[in-house]
Amino acid sequence: MRPHLFTSRGQILALLGIAIGTGTFWRFPRIVATHGGGSFLIAWTICLLLWSFPLIVTELAIGRSFRAGPLGSFATMLGQRSAWLGAWVCWVVVAGGLVSAVVMGWTMRFAFAAALGELAEGSAEELWSAVGWSSNALAFLFLATLMAAAVVFFGSGGIERAARVLVPSLVVLIAILAIRAMTLPGANLGLETLLRPDWPSLANPWMWLEALNHSVWTAGAGWGVVMTYGVYTRTSQDTNLSALAVVLGSFLISLVAAGRVGCRPTDAPSWMQPSAAVRVFGMAECPSRPEDGSPAITGTASTFGGDIRVKAISFVTKLHTEL
């Protein structure tokens, strides 16, 4: 039976499905805010173009040329003795998938809680304590794994059909949250914090390392999944165009997701340290503007959701602590 080959649009959406994840929502705003704002965006953009984009093109080309995943492709290119390199890539992806399945299970449980009104005032901590590592969480982990398995069971066709629904839905949701965040008091300060460069931070090698690290998370490059998707790429498909669309798409979606954070100046202490920044999803200490108009360094940030945002803080803070 001939395997289903991705359409051009379906492949781009499937690749974006790799790139857009919890890191887009939780990690990206925190990393940008704690590593120089606009300066980090500059470094991240450079890493996307010079590292992630060529790597995605290479992975797609290898997968399409050998019609094999990482294990088979490495064995064919470098010989059987080097097949372990492909096996290592596969193991890394599986290990990451195990973590993602747990997070997906938690997310589904909290989505049900939000829909059923369980996230009322003062209940998020109790809910997390009750379900965080309980049999209830295990049930949702099983459900999340079952849903993923059902999609994969239908092969590349199932992945494409799922991506055509889930990825646009996620983009719409992110856009709604960002638009709502932009209407909150002090949102202009939050955008300034996000976009205004801290030029001295460009000399910090750790900032560049974080930018390179996040460029990999942002675009899904180097995981071997793109190589596997390349197996189901049509010969006529322009892999350069697909890779560019994925890089630009993930870039824009990450920026919009980061735009969910709106700032209200207060007298809160400085937040420029990772330990405080883990709370950026719902409420994080965020720069306020000094009288001389220079970049702000203190304040609080809030996002869409009214009282629910306080519950999101509790959940995300707990999640980061446990992970």
C-alpha cells in the first residue's frame, strides 16, 4: 500500500504542530523577559535563520531522499556502525514525548476543571494538590496518550488531518488571548519590555546560548521528527519554502503568544531573575518605567482571564517546580 504523502499546506501545518507547544506559551515570554527583551529577539532571529532553517531543510531533504527516519537514514549515509546516532535521536524524541504526554494530561485536566467551574477563587492549589500526581492525573495521561496514538495509527494522513484542525484552532486561541491582553492597563509597557533591546546583553554568551536553545524548541529542528516527515514529502515539494514557512510561522506565533503579557507598573521588586520569571504566564513581576523614561525594571504583569489568571499562576508555578 502506497503511503500517504503530505500536501504542501498539510506538511507546513504538521511541521508547525511540532514547533508550537507549551514552550511557546510558558517558556518564550519568560526567556525573552529575562534575557534582554528585544536583544534576545535579535539573537533568536539570527539563530532561527542560521541554524534552525538550514537544519529543517537538511532534515526534509534527507528524509525525502532516503525515505527513512533517523535510524535508517543514518545507517544509509554513514554505515551500519553509525546507526546508533539515529537511534539516539529517536530516544531523545521519545523521552521528550513522555514529558509532553504528562503535560498534555495535566492541561486536559485543568481544561475540564475550567469548563466545569472548578477553578473558582481559592481552589487551584487544592486542585493541583489533588490531581498533580494522582490516579486522576494518570487517567488523563492515558487519555492523552490514547488520543495521540489514534492520530498516529492513521499515519501521515491522520497527522495531516489533525494538524489542519488543531494548528489553526491554536493560532486563533493565541490571537484571542493576545488581543485581550492588549486591552489591559499598561499593555504598552509590556510591549515595550518585550521589544526594546538591552544592547549590552548582546555581549552575554549565555543569552546567545539561550537564543540558540530556544530556536531549536521554536522550530523543532534537530529532533528527527522533521526528518521523519520528510519521508512523506512529495518529490515536487519545495522543501526550502516549507522550511521558511515553518520558521516564519513559528516566529510570528511566538511573538503573538508573548504579547499576551500586559504590564501594570507597581512598586514590586525587580523581576529579572529566572526564579521569579516562572510566573510570567499568568502574573509576573515586570518592568515599570522610571521617571527619566529609561527601560523599566519593576512591576507586575497580568493576562487574560480575570480571577482565573491567579489560578494559572499557581498551576504554572507548581508545574515548573515539579518538572
